[in-house]
Amino acid sequence: MVCSFENIKDLHLFLANVVIWEVRKMNLQQLKELEDLKEKVSEREGYSSSLYEKNVLPLLEKYKNDFAEKVAAYFEKSGFEVEKIGQNSTITAKYKELTFSVEKSLHLISIQEGFDMRANIHIRNRGYAGGTMSIPDDEFLAAKARIQHQLNGIEKNIECYSNPEVYYEYNGRRYGDAEELINKIF
């Protein structure tokens, strides 16, 4: 048998390259599988986002506006002079020297009494908060597990966004009704 390697180091280098090439060849299939999973994640994220915009955002806006209308009515009924500023994004209620301001943002309603913070109310929707996962030692299996975990979370959010549940959260408690919450704060 004729060996064309000049020394044993060249033979070992050749064999190492063959092993690396074989691993790379196997990893190409694995990399393709990961890319396919990433593509699915991207598709499902897009669908999840569209459901969020279609189903959840309008409900968040409704809850925010409902609270603003009811708190304005509450102050008026209590003898306060109420002023609505900028598409009801800020409501000011005055009675003599006593002033309350209610400010709305996307997921938060802040109520101040004078310069002091009276309440921060979060408007939340039920969604998937994550979870734990175990990560295998194998690099491919670990990457696949991470992507699959991400995909599972997106699928759970799709379920939540298909039939959204929106609520107010104040001091760690959930409220479904604005009037109940207003009575709790004042």
C-alpha cells in the first residue's frame, strides 16, 4: 500500500479534516432544520402580531377610554370641575384647591393628587409569560429546543390573542370593571 503522506502529522491532519467535513455535512441538515423552524417562528410571529393589533389593541383602547369616561363622571358627580385635554389623554378635576389629574398612555393610567402620585393602573391582557425549559448539552438540540420553546410561546399567545381577556391591574389585584376600581382608589 502506497501512502502519499510525508509524515504521520499530515495523515492526522487529513483524518481530522475528514471528520470535520463529515460533521459539517451532518450539520448542514441540522442547520437547514433550524432555518425551517426559524421561518415558522417568523410566520407565526407575524400572525400573532396581526391578532394582537386586530383583537387586543382595540380592547386596551376601549378599557382606557371607559376608565377615563367613568372617572370624569365620578368627579363631576362629586362636585369637581372636570377638564378634558387632548382627546381625553389627560383629565383634570378641580375642587377649590384640590386637584386631580388622570393621564392615559398605552398600557397605563396615572392618577395624581396635586403633585403626589395617587395610583398607577396597568391595563393588561392575558398572554403567555414564558416558562422554563431544559437545554440539552448538544449544540444542535439546544438550538432546536430554544427555537421550539419560542414557537410554543408564540402559539400560546395566538390562543390568548384570539380570545383576549383584558383587565385593570392596581396594587397587584385585577379588576374587570372601571367603576369598582374607581371606588377602590377614591
